Amino acid sequence: MEQLMAMGIKTPLDVMDELYTLAYWMTGSEMSADELVRFTYLRADHNTSTTELFKIFRTCYLNRSGADIAFGFIDPLRQRKGSPGRSLRHRFADMKLSVLLSEICGLKHQVISEIIGMPVETLNSRLSWGRTLLVKALLLVPPVERRVQLTGGILS
């Protein structure tokens, strides 16, 4: 096992913390993140590559209700499965996941494009848009320290 790590090869257990962090950022709740990670690992084994594990994670996320929320906003296109709005939700979810895979996991664009299943050129565009949207979404929710200063206490 240590030899694999020395060669830069990670097992599914080696990326559990990264996967949980992704799940938390994607879902926004500990309970949902736990569930998403659990579903991901139920579909993987000790021989699953890191790239395949992230693909499984993406599939689990999109198949669960997690894709109903993108960038912290309730999706106005929430419709039944198979509707045109579902495709748009998946695009936003993939955009957010792409940014997180790049920024949190430090994956190269080629690997992310393989996980998401899109050409690198398209991914580069989505990463640019995704970073912009993510920053705007984060700016709408001030940090706890700023809320304390503005209100004199933490809002519930």
C-alpha cells in the first residue's frame, strides 16, 4: 500500500476525505454528504481507480436529488425526470463539480474532462463560468464574522 502511495497511485480509501469534502460542497449538508459518500463507496471496490471513483460519485450525485440545487440556489427548473430542465440541472451540477475537482482535489483538466465526460475545451469554458458563478453565489452569503459585525449576533 505504501508503495502505491509512493508511486502516486491512490486507492479509494486514500481519497475519502476529498470525496467527503466534495460531497459537502455539492449538497450543503453533513447528512446528505454522508449519504452521497456512502452510496459512492457501495458501488466501488478496492481496485476502483480514483478517476472511476469520481465518476461513480458524479453518477450518484446526479441520480440523487442533489442536482436540484446548483450553486446554492433552488433550481427553478425542477421538473420530472426526462424533462429538458433536468439536462440544464446536470450542466450546472457538472460545472460546480468541475470547479471543485479542480480547486479542492487539484485534478488536471484532462482528468476532470474524463470524469465529467466532455472535451477539455468545453471543460475550460465551464470552469471559467463555474468559478464566476460560484464566487457570486458565495458573495451572497456573508461569512459568519461579517454577519456578527453587521447584526451584533448570529442570525438563525
